[in-house]
Amino acid sequence: MEVPILKQGLYLIASIQAALSDVDLVHLRDALAEKVGKFRARGVIVDVTVLDVMDSFASRTLRDLAHMTRLRGAETVIVGIQPEVAFAMVQLGLTLEGVDTALDLEEGLAFLDKKTKRRTSRG
Amino acid sequence: MGDQKTKKNENRGSGASPAREVPPDDESTVSLLRELVNHLRKNRTQLREEWARRITAAKLLGAMTSEEIFAEATSVYDNYVEVLETGAVEALQAYARDLSERIIPRGVETDEVVGIVLLLRDVLARSLFAKYQTDFQLLNRILDAYEPAANRIANTVAVGFVQERERIIRQQQEAIRELSTPVLQVRERLLILPIIGVIDSQRARQLTEQLLRGIRTNRAKVVVIDITGVAAMDATVANHLVQTVEASRLLGATVIVTGLSPEIAQTLVTIGVDLGKMNTVGDLQGGIEEAERLLGYKVTPFSEVSTQPI
Amino acid sequence: MASEAIILINSDIDVVAARQKGRELATMLGFVSTDSTLLATAISELARNIVRYAKHGEISIMPVQSGDRVGITVVARDKGPGIANMSLAMQDGFSTSGGLGLGLPGVKRLMDEFHLVSDVNTGTTVTIKKWKR
């Protein structure tokens, strides 16, 4: 199943609509990485509000995604992790270390604004 | 001889008291049961009164009024006789749980419930003695049919009561735990979770769940967890604390831990926590100031009254 | 009461199916949402291990009862290579996903009961249980 990816200014927003198989998740990762390069995006938001389970594979794939997009010059932030999903994740030891997270889309955008502004002012 | 129809209606899977294999009924047992049930139904009024009288004499159900006792007695009597006849243990279990749910809040204790059921058994047994006393052999056969059935009923009701009681206690404990761990919103986007007293694994987990829900509901960006009031923490609970910090981050919130005693700091280090990575401040006030700083509030010295967002 | 569900695990699609089945049963039995998620997550990890290491296996999910307590038992079985070093597999470094990358210590933390049997000749069986609160 394809996850729709929207472009909003310099950001890409991927809103997951339903449970994803491993293959779908990998596709999403690669699609986002590709689009970051294509559109020279500065930020990526992945909205996982709908996901009711985040296991080790999902965790690893999202970390890979953050890594890949960073290499292409974009920051990735994961938003919408549900309280119980977060709870289950940390019990399993999945902390998404190295990946930025925010509460929801609104917070994610605010986060990216702050982060990319910082970079521009330095550059 | 032997047991009655109970075997057909027994349902082991519903967690009834350990059931034993019962030999199939023979016709005479069935007809005996029917006969004694008829007798118990015909004499319902006086037997029920006798029972109620004995309950009061034994000073049972003191927490209930006589109207209440009468109402419950009537339904218990009818159900008792019904189960004698049908052997429908599952229906009895459901009734027992239902009854327990009603009377436990009224303060009825286990020994009282067991007591009144046994009294009923005895009242009915005496009545059977009286009726069949002239024919000793028949009386024996009647009792052979009655006793196992009556004992099974007593057992079922007692077990049902105890299980219901345990369930209620568990529920209450859970509710108490929830009440005693308030998550406070003191400012926009800032939550404080003061932890006081002894925490065990269960409570720690409940704390975490409440906090995470609170972060989402209040859209908190900073959480101050104050453990000044926590005396000691073992490795398991320390782990929970770390997990709480990590889970909060996944929801986009930063956690500041305040009130870390040297002992607890030691426990954290022992389980491998890098205290350098955990955001800790000495006391709660300091933690709140740090939180406000993170949130972009202009921080003024404590002596001044208000702090304003920039 | 609902009966046992057996999900054959052969690919990652089955991982999703298995955990959804687990969640379904938990919801039906009245588990609180948080515990449903914990159960589904644990199933996901176990199923994933099967796919990754044994290629094929099965997950059975069934309701259990003890007195008036209700729970769910999950058994993850495979005839794969087995775990050579059990103690290493259960080693719990809390901040990592746990010994040998199998996530088993984590799964143990998520559940109320956990039992592991593994042999290089016969495969691996993980049994976990979660009780309703």
C-alpha cells in the first residue's frame, strides 16, 4: 500500500493511513529518501498516529529513514506516537535514539521551523 | 444412589470449583429429587421464615435491614431449590457472583455468606427429616439425593463470593493507585508529576501510563518528575523511571527529574544509566524554573510573583 | 469462550496478521487498550523472530482462565536453528533491545509470564501469557 507523501513548502509530510507491512514501510523509507533529493526538501514529517504497534522493524526502518534523509540534507521528525505504543516500545528497548520526535503534526512543523531556521541563520 | 443431573449441566471451563466425575443419574434419583423439590416448594413460605429466623438468631447479616434480608432470602431460596432440581451449576455461579456484587458493598463478610447458605441447607434437611421420618429407608435415599446437591450449592456460592470479593479488591487497588498519582498541569505545556512514598512495579507502570496520557491530553512539552518524596528505589523501579523518560521523549516531551537523592542516583548508575544524559535538577523549584526556561518563559527570581511568556 | 487461533508464519505479512489477531482477542476479552498494545507488540516481535531466523513457524493465540481471572496465552513455535546460548539471549541490557537482538528480554518485560525452550536440533518455542487487569 502506498503512503501518500505531501509537499508543504520545503517539507515533505507522509501520513500513514493504516497498518503497514514491512515491505510497505521499506517502500516509504525509500520513497521519502528519493523525494528529499528530488525536491531538495529541508524537512520530513512522518505521522504514525494510526499505527497501533511499533516493533523493532518499524523502529529500525524509521531510524534508517532519519539517517538517509540527513545525508541528503533534511531533518526527519516522527510525530503522533500513541502513548501506549510509546510505552510498549520502551519496554522492548526501542527508543528511536537519534531520531527527533514530536507530539503531532503541528508540533512537528514548529520543530522543523526552529531547526531549519537555525541552520539557515548559521549558513 | 449417586449424584444427580449436575453432570449434564456442569461447565468446567468456567472456572468452577474442581468438579469430579459424577456417575449418571438413575431414574430413582431423578424422581426422588423431584419429590423433595416439590416438598420444598410447597412449604416455601414457612421454610423461608424459619431460615430467616435462624439467620437473625445466629446474628448473621447484621449489616442488612430485615427488609433487605427478606428480599435476598426469597431469591436465594428460590434459586437454591431451582438448582437442586436442575443441577444448573453455571446459572448458580452467575447468580452467586451477582448476589455477591450486591451484598459486598453492604459489608457482608465471607463467613456470613457461608453461614446463611449452610443454615438453609440445614433448615431444608430438617424439613426432609420431619416429612420422611416414618420411612427410614426412604429418608436415607432422599438424603442421598439431597446432600451432594446441597453441598455443591454451598461450595459454589462460597467460592463465587470469594472470587467476587477478590475482583472488587483488585479493582479498588487499581483505583487507589490512580488517585494517588496525580499528574498536575501547572502551566501551559508543562506537567508536574510528584511521586511520593513507596513505588512498586505496578504503581510505577501506572504512573507512566497516566503521565503519557497526560502529555498527549495537555500537549505538554516539558515534564518535571519530582522524586524528592521517594525513599528508596530498586533497580526495577529505577528502570521504570528511565523508561518513562524515554517514552515521554517519543511523545515529544522533555523530562526533568528533580529531587534525586544520592542513593537513587547510585541505583541509576548501577543499572547503567548515564546520568549525564538524563536531565536532572536538584529540587522541584529549580526544576520548574528550568522547565520554564525551556518553554521560553521569562524566568524571574522566586520572590517576584508572576512569570510571563515572552 | 473464544477458541484458539493459529497463524502460520511464513513472511512479514503474517507478522501483521498475527498481531492483529492478538489485539482482536484481547479487545474481545475486555483487556484495556494499553495491554492490548503490549500483547500485539510482543506477538509482533516473536513472529518477526520466526520469519528472520526460522523462515517458517506458527503462532497460536488462545484465551485462558484461572479462577475468575482471564488471560491470553501465545505460543510461538518454530523448527529453526534454535538458540545456542539461552542465557545470552535473555541478557537484559536495559537500554538495548536485548540479548542477541532477539528482543526476548523485552518481550518478557511486556508480559506477565514468559517461558523459553530452545534446542539446536528441535527449534524454539516461546510461551507468553498476559492476564487481564
